[in-house]
Amino acid sequence: MLRLPPFEYLAPRTIAEAVEMMLKHGSEAMLVAGGTDLYPNMKRRLFEPKKLVGLREIKEIKRLEINGTVTIGAGLTLAQISRHPVISERYPALATAAGLVSTPQLRNMGTVGGNLCIDTRCTYYNQTEQWREALSYCMKKDGHICWVAPGSSRCWAVNSSDTAPVMIALGASVRLVGPEGERTIPAQALYHNDGMEYLRKAPNEILTTIHLPNASGVKMVYKKLRRRGSFDFPILGVAVALRQAEDGTCIEANIVLGAVASYPIKATAAEEILVGQKLSDELIEEAAKAAFKPAKPLDNTDMGHPYRKQMVQVYVARALREIRDSQ
Ligand SMILES: Cc1cc2nc3c(=O)[nH]c(=O)nc-3n(C[C@H](O)[C@H](O)[C@H](O)COP(=O)(O)OP(=O)(O)OC[C@H]3O[C@@H](n4cnc5c(N)ncnc54)[C@H](O)[C@@H]3O)c2cc1C
Ligand code: SF4
């Protein structure tokens, strides 16, 4: 059985207290919410913080504010998001994505903020300390080489969040609070195409809320590919959000691919193909082909990467057809 390394758990009751604790303990401290990503990683000695600043007691980040738009507290669980009637009605793709994360137990513990900030994953990294030691480790933790691309100077670990592609497709923004103050950035700007520096935020910045713009008239779908239908991380996630005119002409298109790179990729060329057009079979195939191009899956997660790349085309086409056929 893998055991957690020793650490001290701190339980702030406000965001301000949490920020202060993170500042005080510097690089010795990490944030933890549900712990469903961090604790398994700590058991594998991928992280060995001396202090954990737990966010579970902070009420401020457990609210859902509903008016024309919706603001989600980062501390709400995936189960709460997936079952909330307003989220299901206004942002069904988000409810779907949250409801497809892992298992019911982990969705009851795991938070939406934690889901947006999960560590990137790789076959050579998400392993026990002994396994990694036998291989002299890798660049992302304790080593010097990338086993996926040995000539590469960067890490290619994969962003496997289910909700991140949906948040980006919906044009969400996230509020970050840290010792330097607070800022709000588009969800897309939170991510970086680098398996090691995967978030564009300071380690002591807390993601407090996610703001979803009004999505009336937007049709949206999230599709997830994984080996086991009720457990696994995505090996491909496709989020599509389309705004259409009454006659079905596409006014705005957002297509975001998850789990095929170190960050969620916006399939910009495919989006451009759709705008100004109606969703015919031919157009869907053309857009799906364009969406497949920027996907760069490598051999560092489940199933073969050529298969995963091919499936981008299939899943984007399926998502677009589902939107078209729902009209
Ligand atoms: C068996 C298994 C299967 C899984 N399957 C999936 C899956 O299918 N899809 C998927 O997306 N995930 C999956 N996960 C990962 C995880 O369960 C979820 O992503 C979950 O939402 C993480 O949320 P958490 O609150 O538990 O995060 P934590 O583990 O508490 O934190 C994760 C990371 O985010 C940081 N963090 C947490 N909250 C904040 C915040 N508010 N502000 C700033 N940083 C923060 C932490 O410091 C940590 O680095 C799986 C995990 C396991 C163990
Ligand atoms: S992509 Fe390379 S450096 Fe990154 S975790 Fe995998 S093996 Fe390590």
C-alpha cells in the first residue's frame, strides 16, 4: 500500500487566510481542495509539500451565483456541478463533463477548481517512486530526460481535465487571488503548452470562482473517449459550443480538444470553417478534418497515439452531428 508522506494540514476559513498561509510557507506549501488528484500524486512522491493549505472550510468558494450569467465557486464539487438544475439547463456540456470525471466517490470529493488545476499526466510520471527510480526518473520530477521524446528539451505530459475544454469553449473566465492581489483571466489563458509549467498562475494564487457568460442560444456538447466508460481519465475530450441563427447558420463556433496535448487546444481552423455556414454532412467532415490537425497526442497515455489522433476527427464530427440533429 502506498502511504502519504508526512505533512501538516492547515485549514483556513477565508480566502485571505489561505493567501496569507501560502505566502508564509512559500515553496513548502501547496493548495489542496478535494485531494483526489494531489493525494495520489503525493503517495507516488511526485509532490512532497511540508504544509497543505486546505480549501474545504472556505465558504466563499462554495457558492453558485445565478443571474443572466453564472458564477461557480471553485470549491463546489463535480457532483454538485453535474447535478445542478441551472447548470444542466444552461450549460449542459459542463454538467456532462463534470459527471464524466472518474467515479461517483471522486466526484463527491473532487472540486471544479481542482479539476481545472490538475497536474498533467504521463505514463512515465504517474508511477510509484520505485518504478520511476528504476528508470532514473524523468525531467518532470527528479530526472533529466524525457522518455516520451528523449531528444526533447520540454515535457509533453498531457492535460487531462474534463471540464477545462468545456470552460474554454464556453468563454469562461477565472478569478485568481494571490499575495499580489486578484485578477480575472479567460479560462484559456490559464493553460500553457508545457507539461511542467502547465498553468499560467503562481503556485500561491487561488482559483476562487469561474464566471460563465450567458449561453442562451448556444448549443453545446462534450464528448469523452476513454478505455473504461466509468472510471478513466479522458484520452480525448471534445467540447463544442455553437451559436446559430434561426435558420441554422453558424454565427460563432468554439471547438476545444482536451487530453491530446499539454494544454486544451482550440481548433481554430475548424471553427473558421463553420462560421457563416449551415451544418451539412460535408461541412461537418471538413471541419472535423481541420480539427484533427492541431491535435498532437504522443505515446504517453492510454491507447495508441495514432488511434487517438484519428479519433479527434470522429469525435468532432459526432459532436457537430449531435448539435445539428438536436435542432
Ligand atoms: C482514479 C482517478 C480517476 C480520475 N479520473 C479523472 C477524469 O476522468 N477526469 C478528470 O478530469 N480528472 C480525473 N481525476 C482527477 C481528479 O479526481 C479530478 O480532476 C478532480 O476534479 C480534482 O479536484 P480536487 O478538488 O480533488 O483537486 P486536488 O487534488 O485537491 O488538487 C489538484 C491540484 O489543483 C490545485 N488546486 C486545487 N484547488 C485549487 C484552487 N481552488 N486554486 C488553485 N489551485 C487549486 C492543487 O494544489 C493541486 O495541484 C481522477 C483521479 C483519480 C484518482
Ligand atoms: S512527457 Fe517526458 S518529461 Fe514529461 S512526464 Fe512524460 S517522460 Fe517525463
